[in-house]
Amino acid sequence: MRFVIVGAGRVGLRTARALEDSGHDVVLIERDPTKVDRAKAEGYQVIEGDASDEQVLLSADLDDADALGALTGDLSTNFVACMVAKYHGCRTVLRIDEDYREDIYRKYASDVDEVIYPERLGAIVAKNALLGGNIRAVADIAQNLQLVELTVSADSPMHGYTLSELELPSDTELLAFGKKGHPLSIPDDDVSLEVGDTLAVLADFEKLDDVRQIVVGEAVAAKGGA
């Protein structure tokens, strides 16, 4: 796949590296000469110019791109880039600079496919460090909803039980399940929970401790402490 990344700053370059590592083609658009030189030094194709300028965006051959990520620290530039890219059939990702604006942009920028607040991702990394190795925050779905991955431990009260016997608290839902060493898939009610198995659960923040105690176990939960 081919991606256009607007902004070669910290967020843009990290995204470009992740995409390139997965075998995708990436072209960057950046107006800061220093950032342009740094990106070129890493071997990226870089278009130097202001991405709020339609002609600069079109020089990235948007008709041949699968998606555009507008990841600069300038919200106006990001918004313009997404609108132009959407017109040319690209999937669009809009970076916002403050999370309190997210609901506004999701409501009024309906043509944008995804609105992101990168600083939240940094918070998730920190959260995972605090949660410990048997529970991993994947994403903040909404203000009160968290998608987490939990690993069954020997201390789990559900160890040895089947998924059909798993009783999660209200306001939680099991989305996927994976045996130890295998990828997540659609849950099978007849599968038994063994040490190292992984569950992906959508839960209300207030129920996370209860979910962890059921799947991970009291002893490990106490050590992991959120």
C-alpha cells in the first residue's frame, strides 16, 4: 500500500517508520527544511512545501495513494490536507492537538475517517507500564470504555474453565480469544482457559479491576497494581 504522511516531525516520522517496516511505500510532505533534511537522510521520499497548499498535496499523487495521515502540529494544515485527500479517494487520518476537541471534530469533520490525539497513545504506554504484564491497554474507545488484552495466569479463578463458563461483570464484553502463542480470533465457547491464553475485552473503566481479578487473578493483580 502507498501512504502520504503530512508532517515529518516526531509523530510523522515514527508513523512512517512503522509503515515502512511493514513493507508499505511512504511519501512525506514537510515545509521545515531541517525536518526535510532529516527525513531524507533516513531515506524517505520527501516533498518540501506547505501541505495546506493544494498543489503541494497534488504533487504527492493522491490519486495513487491509499491513505493520507495529516500528522503535523498545525490543525488547520491537517484539516485542509484531509479534505483534499478525501476528494481524491484517500482514507484520511486527522491529528488534533488537544483531546477536548475530539468530539467537535468527529461531529463536524464527518468526511475524515479517523481523528487521533497522539499524546493519548503515550498515556496508554505509561498505563501499560503501571498495569503490569498480564493486562495491556490497547485503546481508549471512549471516555469510559477501554479495550484491554488480559493474559490468564495460574492464579486466575477461571483457570481450567471454558469460555462458556466465564462470567464477566456487566458493562464488559469478550471480543476475541487466543491460545498461548496463537493470534486472537473469534471466541469459541468450548475452549478452556489455560495459563498464557489471551482475552481481548471491552470494559467500562470502573469494571477493569473486576475483570482483571477474574481473568488474571488476585495475586497477580495486586502485584501489577494500576
